[in-house]
Amino acid sequence: KPIKDQVLGVSWADLIQLASATSIELMGGPKIPMKYGRVDGIPAAPAPPPFGLPDALPPFGGPSPQDPAAHLRYVFYKYGMDDKDIVTLSGAHTVGRAFKDRSGTVSEGYMNPTVYTTKGCPFAEKSETGGGRSWTK
């Protein structure tokens, strides 16, 4: 938000794309040339629970709830996603961060803290409370 407030006319779409390209480069990936000028869409209404992902929370549904790959396919194939899309989405959660109040994993937010999510972690300094998973805040 501070960058968006400082740069007149920049869209959220451009900022998100820039953040993606920058994170890939900082992780040792290729430098991705940026082209600006994307226009933000109209904000969508918040999704009602279960946040548009039925069977995403325990008890897991589907043909094979004990097989993580089968479960992910069961959940995301209904939305037209394929294995590449699922891997991309999973990688985005690994590289980025999911927020417990928006990700549908609220009950997991404070359970089983890791050394990277506890209050004393230097990476969690700016967080009032550490998340319970390495990818939650």
C-alpha cells in the first residue's frame, strides 16, 4: 500500500506482477522483464464460507482423503485447474505468505509453532504474533 500510495496511477495488478517477478529473481531465478499498464478489475464480493473450496478443510472428502496429491486434485480439478496449476499455487504459498484470517486455515494459525514462527524469530519481528505454520501470519 505505501508504494501504491506513492506512485500515482500504478495498479495493484502491476504491483503484484512486479512482486512476483522480483521474488523469482531474488530466489536465483531469471530476471523477468516487466511491462506496465495493467488495469485493476472491479473488486469481487467476499466469498461465503467455506471460501469457495469445499472439502479443503478436514474431514477431507474425495476418493482418497489419505493421499495428499489425490486430495489436491479432487479439490482443484473442479475449478478447471491441472497439476501444473496446483504446483504453481502451492509454490506461491511456499514463496509468499498466506494469512490465517483469509486462507481458511484459521484453526491452524497458532498450533505447532516452528522456530520460524515463534515470537522470538527475527523473521517474525514485525508480526504481533507468530503463525503456527511457517507460511501463516
